[in-house]
Amino acid sequence: MQKRRLIAILIAFLLTVAVTAMWSATTLERDGDPDANLLEDSGSVAGDVDENGEMPKKKGGNKVVRILAAPFKAFGRLFRGKDDRVQRMTEGDAEKFESVGVERIDDNRYPDARKVTTSGSAKDHLESGREFLHDGRLNEAISELSTATSLNPRLGEAHNLLGVAYAQKGLQDRAKESYERAVKAEPEDAQTLNNLGFSLYQNGNYRAAIDRLKRAVKLAPRDERILNNLGLALCRIGKFEEAYKNFARAGGELTGNLNIAKMLERFGRDEEAIKYYEGARRVDPHSSIALRRLADLYQRIGKTEESQGARNALAAISAETNVALSGK
């Protein structure tokens, strides 16, 4: 009883710290690739996609929300019976899925759920895996999709979705392996090539990522996500002008300039970032994003006059907006 009381006090203390953290935006960490998140802030799409061409659902959500939820989960674990423990999947667990003889242990949280079985065709398991993946039930999805790929190793869609599931579990190496098998089975599928390319990019293999993403662009030349992923990979090897062209193809000149400027700023190349923020400003003189960053960057490199000019332009835009809103 004394041990439980001490743990409860500790959890209450951690909860207080977590609530305090909510007041500072700088304490937040977003899920997903940081570079892809940077592009999404300017309205661009990047990253991997599922079989419907949509961004896979991310588990976890806002870090502060997870922090706040953690103490309550801990209370639950404190008073929970030994037979009702939540288990996380590890690399070792994943190996158990990669054969036909896979069975799923009943989960009391889903009493009405379908059981994972080894009967049925590869297509049947593919569809079951797709449904589990859509519902965010990743362990079951991996089990079903692994069974599908074991029954039919040339079923590219199953390999691709298995890669998506592994990626969401944080098993990046296994995700890459599944995407490679998917591309081998369907070498002309643009979205599968995109997923493999983005996986290679996340693993730091930028030149291989560029090769796959360029092949994907040839198959889907107007796909915004693929073009942005290619732009990200090109930035990582220093080909910023080529990256800009792909960003611009994906979202237009304004977005292209903003995206490349943000990446350059991320790499600490402030003067080059200014060049592209000025490019965005030429395309749209009222771009508040460009003006704010120009004001800060000019100040940072000691060009106070240019910094003040950007701030004056921002103030003028704000005044115009206020007049418009007041109806005068």
C-alpha cells in the first residue's frame, strides 16, 4: 500500500510538470519526419502513402497530450491485474509474423473483432490486413499482411501495406524491406516507388531515394507528394535549385520559394534562404510568411535597414487588413 501511495505521488508530480509544459510551444515535438512537417506547415504534402494515395494515420498525436495521458495510464497499470498487460511489438515480435503459421491471441479490448487465422486466400488476408490497418490495429494488420505475402510473395499491394504498417510501428528497416519487395513485384507503381523512396530518405540513403523518386515522378509527373519528397531528398545532397524546381512543380512558385527557403534556413544557410524568401515576396508581396522570415533573417545577419523594411511592409499589410475588416 505504501508503495502504491509513493507511486501515486510521483505520478501527480509528473502530471504537474506535464501541464506546465503545455504553456511553452517550444516543448512540443511533432510526430513524423521533421522535414516533411516543415513542408506541411506551408500547405505542402510529403511522406509515404497508403494504397488509396493517402497519408497513413499516425499513432501518438501531440506529444503533450501523450504526456498528460501517461499518468492516467500508469494509474490503470498500477491497479490492473497481471493478466491484462499492454504489450508493444518489438523486432523479435515482428519476426513471428513473417510466416504463414501466424495466429492472433484474443484481445479483450475487441471482444467482437474478427480473429486472425491462416485459412483463406492471399487476397482474403490482404483485405483483412487493409481493414486492420485502416482501424489503426497495427499488430493484427502486420499478421494478416505477412500471411498474405507468405501465401503469394508476388502480391505487391500486400508488401506495400505491410511496409506502411511497419513504418507506423517505427520499424523502419522492415518497412524498407517490404517496400523493396513491393517494388520488385510491381516496378511500375508510382506510389510504391514513392514509399520506398521516402523510406530510403528517412534512413539517410538520399541518392538511392532520389533514384526511386525520379522513377516515380516519370510515372506520375503531377503527383504533388512525390515531387515534394524528391525535393526534400535533393536538398539533402545540396541540389537546392533542382529541389526548388520540384517544389515549384508541386505547389507553384510561391510555395516552391517558401519550401526551399525553409530548408535552407533549417541548414543554417541564412543568406541563401533570404534569396528564396525574396523570391516568394516578388511572387506575392503580401506573403506574411516571407516578410516575417526576412525581417528575422536580415536582423540576424546585421542588415537592420532591410529588416526594418520587411517589418514596415508587414505593418502596412496589417493596417490594410484592419481597414478592410472595419468596412471603412
